[in-house]
Amino acid sequence: MNIIKILKKTVIDSQIYVSIMGTLFAVFFMREQNTFRFPTILLIFITYFSGYIYTKYQYTKYFFRILVLNAIAGIICSFLIIHNHNEIRLLKWFIIVVLGLLYNSFFLDVYIRKIPLLKVFYVGLVWALVNCWLTLPEFSIPIFSSASFILQHWFFRLISGI
């Protein structure tokens, strides 16, 4: 039983695992819509990774280093978007990043992560926006609804321990 706990702690709770799973989820929808592009995959992975480490380490002594790393990641993502996409995608990415910051930021008195059950829907909303809005030229309601449903169901089961 200890090996399963150690495996969960080192692999499943790691930043890399969460970022890869989120990116592969986006790849699934991109392949389905024939919009697969490597720069977009890199953009999504960097966004998930930097958002996850910001959420995880913002109350630690490493926060300043994480903030610098996220600033560098933001510059890299902006560079990827400007050179491989258009200004509209830069605006979409910026809105998604701001929504991610609203999830859990120390500068807010009440942030969404503190509100029970709302965080499940909020995380599903943001991840679904990445899958149906950032990766496609126009908003796709079927992808949004299926991605948000799958993610909300998965996060609810994760939180409730079912």
C-alpha cells in the first residue's frame, strides 16, 4: 500500500504529469478537428505547467523563483503565439491565463479554489476553453460541452474520493 501512495505522490501529483495529461487531452480534440500543430501543443503544455507550479508553490519560499519562471514562460508563450498564430489567439491565451490566476491567487481575499464545488466547475471551464477556444479558429460548443463534462466529472470524483 505504501508503494501506491509513493507512486501517487511522486507521479500523479507531479506538475509534469498534470501538464502532460492536460496537453494530451487538448491533442485529442485537436486531432479530432484536424488542427494539430506542434507550436500549439508546446504553448498548451507550458501554460498548464506554469499555472500548476504557480498554484502549488505560491505560499512557499520558492514563490519568487516560480514568478520569474512564469514570466519567462509567458514570454516564450507570447513568442510562440506571435510567430505561429495571430493576435486573436494571443488575446484568447491572455484571457485563459487571467482566468487561471483568478482560480488561486494570494492577492485576492476570496478566490475560487476556496469555494467548495465551484472549483470543480471552474477548472473544467478553463480546461474546456483551452480545448475548444484556444486551439480552434472559432468556439466549438460540442467540444466545450464534452470537455467540460468529462473534466467536471473527473475532478468531482477526485475531490469526493469516489
